[in-house]
Amino acid sequence: MAARVLMFQGTGSDVGKSLIVAGLARALAKRGLKVLPFKPQNMSNNAAVTADGGEIGRAQALQARGAGASPSVHMNPVLLKPQSEVGAQIVVQGRVYGRAVAAEYQRLKPELMSFVLDSFARLKRDADIVLVEGAGSASEINLRSNDIANMGFARAADVPVVLIGDIDRGGVIASLVGTKAVIAAEDASLIVGFLVNKFRGDPALFAQGMTLIAKATGWAALGLIPFFAGARALPAEDALALDAARPRKDGARIKIAVPVLPHIANFDDLDPLDAEPSVDLVRVRPGKALPGDADLVILPGSKATIADLAALREAGFDIDIAGHRRRGGSVLGLCGGYQMLGRAIHDPDGIEGAAGSAQGLGLLDVETTLTAEKRLEPVQGTTSDGVAYAGYEMHIGETSGPDCAPPFATLSGGASDGAVSADGRVSGTYIHGLFANDRQRGAWLARLGGAEAEIAYEGAVDATLDRLAAHLEAHVDIDRLLTLAR
């Protein structure tokens, strides 16, 4: 018997679609249902590696975790990974399919719909209910032709839609009612209800608002969801989250500085450090200097390494890092950040942009050559200090040089990874998810002069998902959602 299906679309980006689907997945799984998440098309440089050797958006991996399911490439069959202001790498069912600028991608959509519907059919055969997440805004009628992410998919797959509005940004009545006004009647007929998310204050004050929206649209009011502060403890998908306000940590003893570059990728690598009470993780945008009293500077991953290296220099971060290094500070490069730390990066085939080479920061005696083949796989092993880790690799390029011996880490199969400078102060690695390991994170904190890890990170993520599920059970008519699913 085919699964029931319910799709969640938004009046705009960042209204909380991903979080609501993750929480509902956990809530329905607790009710004994086999739940699988699905997002036809995603755009994010924050990706996760699946057990079948592909990659999907980080949000779908979190939703799978909420559902208690193993992440699959079919949960996010089309993933766009921006490499420039107008172009992106296209990943289809977990593998690189090609690259295209925005106009070219619009023409590709009919071709990609077959992959979307194939993956959707596979999930439906193996679930009690599939929770589908749209992308961006349901009211982007300029992109409606050949759409595969929102109403185009909903129409093709004949699935009911719940529309989510964000009251925190203001104008939620207009955004919900306005969506009904601008989309085609055939699309609007698929919307069966709405949710208002991120409410702050007394819910009674918006009761009339919910009634007015329901009356103006004819859609069922399915819940007014109070702002869920615990969301910041979960891996974020959108780089906008990097600018979100963070609570003060008066007891922080270790300062870690992270330059935020235009094509930052897999930035959830930093979340476990940010969660530690003893760590003040400072994200620095171009225009500001890296703090001079940082204990550690981390260069995170990048989807366009040479372009981000140029942006790093333009911002003056190279000068800040050199000064930090002279003062005896430590530096760690993750994936693309590791490549930047070497003497040079070569892109002879124009994999990430124009063919050519760029001079690196020269803090590690290594060089990198970018190649077409992409390494995507879970890894585990030990770092050079004998501490175990488990994570994943997601990168293109081969890095070699004197500082690769001894390596940063050894993989379980005996292969080596990464590099360490002669004085041990500069390190680079291709391993993502390194700091999610409590012992590994604790060893770093101890070396930086602090105590060992104070939290069990993976357990904290699951506990937050449980709290989110309970939050939605309290404020959303989940029984009605199940009735509306078909």
C-alpha cells in the first residue's frame, strides 16, 4: 500500500519549513509510523553524505534523523550547490550531474522532474507517510513554469499542501492571503491548511488573525506555533543562520575565530564547538578583523575554494591569520580551508571556475590539484594524537607535500588524511564532522587550555528533536494533518 503524503511549502525562505518537517518526523515516528522526508529540490552548500555514497542537503539528513531513518539520496534528488552569484553545481540523486547558470537551470528542470518523481516513488513504497518540504516561496509565480520544487511538484505528484507563514518577520496575514491571491487556482486548490510559525507572546492576541486568514483563504488553521528557541542547537542549512544572534557566554575560556567567506560550505562542522559552554565561537564577516586574542582560527569548507581564497585576501583575513600565527596561535583548515593553507591550489580543468592556479597562504607545505572526481564517503579512524573520530569526506582534489607526513589522521583502512606543520600549530584535514565526536572535541579544547568537552553533542541533538516534537504536538493539530494527508 502506498504511503500517505503531505507537503509543506512556505510563504518565503527561512519560515521554518525544514525545522517543522524534522519535528513532525520525530513526532510521527514516536506514534509508531514509518516516516520518510523528501525535498524535490534544495539549494545549499551544507550537505551530508549518505550511506549509499551520495550527498543530500543537511536539512534532509536531520529530518531523516528525526524520523529514525537512514539518509538516502532519494530524500533530496536535486541539490543545487552555488559556486558563484549566478551559477551552481547540480547534484542529482546524490551525484554530480553538471553545472549551470540560473537561466540554463530553468531549461533543465523538465529533464530533472523525472528523477524527482522516480525518487519520490521509491520513498512512497517504503513508508507509512512521506513528509515533503518545498523550497523558497510558493508564490514565486515567475518561476512557476517547469517548477519542480513547489506547486509544480505538488501538481505532478497530486499531493496536498500545508502553507507555512512566519509571523516573526511581520506581515504574515498578507503573506498567506497574498499567496492565495497570486498563485493559479489549480495550485491553490491543493493547499488544505496553513501554519503560522515563530509566534512570540500571548497566542490569544492572534486568535482573530488565524480566523481571518482561514476565512479569506478557505484553508484550515492547523496551528499557531510559538518560537522554538532550541532550533539553534540543531544543524542549520542556510548560511543566513550564521548571522543569527547568539547568547552571551560569560564563562567562555576559549575563543575560536572563523572567517565567513561567500561560498562557505558544511558550516555545521562548527556547531559542536558553538554548543560548548567554554567556547566563544566568533564568526567574522568581511569588513571586520579577526579577534587578536583568538586561541584558534578555523578556515571552514568552501564550494569555490580559489574564489573564497581571493575573498579572504580582499578582506585582509590573510594578514590577520599571519599575525595570529606569529603570536603563537593555532590554525585549522577543514576541507577547502585545508586547501587554502597550502602553498598553491591548481584547477587545470576549471572545475570550480576559470582554469588556473592560485597562491595559497603558505602555512602548510602542501599543494592541491582539483580533479573532477568527488570523494563522498563516511570515514573513521584516529587523529595523530591517538584520539578516535568518525565523520565523512566530501571533496574534490588531491593534496600532497612534506607536511602530509606524519598526517593529521589515519583512516580505519590504513590510508592517511591531512597535514600538520612542523611545529604542530597548523593543521588541515578533509574530515567533516570531526568535532561532533565528544572525545575528539574534548582533546582540542584541552590543547587550547580549557577543560574537556562538557556536552554529549549527538545526544543533545536527539534531545532537541524530542523537545521539538513535543512542542509541535502541543501547538499543531497533528491528528488533522494525518487526516489531510493522502
